Amino acid sequence: MAALFDLHCDTLTRNLPSEGDALDHPGFQLALGKVPAGTEWVQCFAIFVPDDQRGDDAVAFFDRYAASFHRQAEKFGDRMAECRSFAEMERAVSEKKFAGLLTVEGGAALAGRLERVQTVYDEGVRMMTLTWNGPNELASGHDTDSGFSAFGREAVGEMERLGILVDVSHLNDRGFEELLGFAKKPFVASHSNARAVCGHRRNLPDAFIREMVRREGLIGLTYCAPFLSEEGRGSLDDLYRHVCHFLELGAERCIALGSDYDGAGIHPDLDSVEKSLGIGEYLVDRGISREIAEGICFGNAWRFFGKWMG
């Protein structure tokens, strides 16, 4: 299957603090030069804002890597198109270019200022992971059990208004439950697996998965080994186990891929961008229908972004 939509990678910020061309670094798990020509590829490139960056430091961090993304998109424009709308994604695919979307991992990029939601939107951000592991001005990851702040609730509303997709990967359980009470639109878990299959707290419990199915959300399966297997394998067979569990919960139209390339330890079955292209055929060989496999690899995310991205 020569089509793939990947909801999350850390490639853009992996080469901290170098100013080099991270998007085509031959030593990285994901590199533009490793994607076979003719592949329909949509890639979300996250600006990962570490938990030690807050306030003006987080703003400067975001600005630096947003500028890096724009610069590299222009440099590699013969292969990749920076996309800020679904129409631009369609154009990129029709021109046989890779479609690159800018995202954020860590709402600290807003620095607690509501007007910055518009600012990051204007920079091209179309999805934001609300937290990383610790607390920020919006909410918290699993380092605490803190819920949403008043600012966090306002920020989610402004994101929904503009069309920045809300991403709940890393959000702790209390935050997820609170979000259900005020989110107006479907949301994304860009790189999270099933907690019933692998008990890591970063994974989604069944109740949350069912709620995302009910709301027609989108869940990107991550290749991060500790989130695929409690034994730390993280093989293709482990990924298959998660797919089967999601299908048992009725999530066939909600599952996508969220590799976490260049941000996690990944099994040799999955540890390079070329290997992602084998996932679809592997799933078919294991008995998953081709329609469902193609949806997981590309179609489900394509449909979701087409409907909900601003």
C-alpha cells in the first residue's frame, strides 16, 4: 500500500540544538529521502516543547522551530509541500509531493496567552497536543492528576473555532474526562495505544476509546515499544494485537498511525519510514480486510482532516 498518513513524529526537533536540516537527515528514523517516490504520504511534524520550557522561553522555542520548518519546506519544495488546508493537502498529493503539516506537542507554546492560539494558527499549526508529561498552563500529563485550568478550557474553545485539532495524547485521565464535558468537536489522540493490551498509563482505557468512537475521533497507533508491549518488544505482532482490540471496540473508522518517529525507542520491525509502508500488507496477511487496513494507513486520517482541519 503506497499511501500513508502519520499523525506524529518528533523529527523536526530531534537535532536540538543544531540548526541543520532535520527533515532529511539520513541518520533519523524519518527522512524525506527515505520515502519512495510516488508514495502518497502525509506527515505531521511536531514542534515538541519540553516541560522545562515555559512562558517566553516556550514562545522563543516555538518560533525557532516554526521558522526551521518553513525554511526546510521551502528548501525541499520539490519533494514536500507545507500544507495549511485540506485543499493544499489534496494539491500536494495530486502533484506527487509529500504533504507536511506543522503541529505542536505541548500547549506551553501558548504561554498562557489566548491570543497565541491565533498566532500559532497563522504559523501553520493545525493540531496541538495539549500537554506533554507534566503540567502546563492548560492542563497536565500523567506526572500529576491535575485537570484543566480556566485558560485551558478557553484555549480548547479557540482551537476548535479556528480549526486547530485538539490532541489528547499525553493528557492524563482526569483531563480527558473533563474534556468530554466541554469539547464541541471530535478530537485526536495522535500517538496512543490501548491500555487493555499494554497497561502503560499513556495508553487509552477502553472507556475513552469507546467515547472517541462515539464522537468519531481519530486515534494514531504509536510504534513506541513501551506503549505496544509491557515486555518492551513493540513488534509488528504487538501492533496487530492493538489493532484487533480497537476493532473489537468498533474503532475501524477511527484508527490511524502515529509513529512517534525520532522521539521513541522503536522495534526493528517498525524503526524506519520505509517499514511503515509494509504495515498495511502485514495487516491484510494477518486477516484484516484490505478496506480496514487502507483506512488505518491512510483513509481514516485523510477523511478526518478533510472534515475538521481549519
